[in-house]
Amino acid sequence: MFLVGIAGGSGSGKTTFSKKILERVSKSVSSQVALLHQDSYYLPAPPDRLRMHGEANFDHPHAFDWELLKKHLTQLKKGEQIQAPVYDYRKNRRTEQTELVGPCKTILMEGIFTLWDAEIRDLFDIKIYLHVEADIRFIRRLHRDVRERGRTIDNIIRQYYDTVRPMHHEFLEPTKQYADIIVGEETDIAAEVLAARINETIQQPVHEESLI
């Protein structure tokens, strides 16, 4: 199992970058590559202790179900199948639904805190951090949340200043030091390189160990 971790701030383009990689993977091996979203592993209800001005804080590391995520990644590394949770962005909660992921030979996992937990970092074969300037990330987030998640501009701005920006500086930005590769706004070349590596890894023949 080849496991790629993709981290970066909200609006840095993690999902878009992941899809670019998938689009460039050879059709002959595409069925052996799956995408896992860290957002699916938010806790069913964010801890009350993390609330800011009475609202849930989704940008703190403790808002995630790390035990379930570690369990699932470990199972995937072993070549097993998992029932991944499904997250509803309009309701801001994990649903009762699940989706089958695996078994496959490569997993791309994307999320803001993909590189935050040491045990999970050790599972990745390649660790990537998308570094995009704050103003660009904010504008992307604004357009995305209005268009796709049914949120108001006032709500997005308030959440950005209350939790997104301070949590990014305190918890997320420091995880950049763990990345093997740091990618900027132009992600096409990086996606080509990663796709080529995935193609090579999946198509590489398995050599039987010599019996002595």
C-alpha cells in the first residue's frame, strides 16, 4: 500500500490537487487508487470546550476523530476495506452514511491536519503541504462556501477571524515542517510527478523473496 498525505490550509486547494493527481493516473491502474477526506473524520459533535463565541470550532485538531482515522488508515495499509464516514457540509456534521474504500494499492488522503498527528505521519510514504497565501485561501474559501455549502458571507468572515485564521497560525502552519514536498499555487507539475510515481509504484512487479 502506497499512502500519500496532502495537507494545507482551508482553501489551499487540497481536494482540487488530489483530483488532478487522480486525473493523471494511468487508466490501467486508476481502480487501484482511492481518495480519502480527513473532513469525513470530524467528531460526530465538536467538543464544547473548543467553542468560540458560542459556535463550534472545526479548525482545531481536537475536532477530529483521530482514533477512527488511525484505525482506518492502518486497515488500508494492510490491504483491507473500510467503511469511511460521510460528512455533510451544509449541516456541519458527520452523517450516518458510510462509503466503501479499498482494498487498493494507493490512497491519497487530504485534509487540513493530515500531517498533525505523529503516528499518522509515520504511515505516509509521501507527505505534501500546499502553501498558498492567506488572501488567496480566504477568497477561495469564500466562493466555495457560498456556492457549495449554502453559507452567508457574514458567517464565513466571522468564522475566518474567530477560528480559521488563529487555528491556522497556531496548529496548522507548523506542520509544514514535516512535509517531504511543499507545493505552491501552481499544482499541475506536482500532480504530474505524483501521478507518475503512483503509476510506477502500482505497476512495479512484486519480487518473490529468495528461499534459502
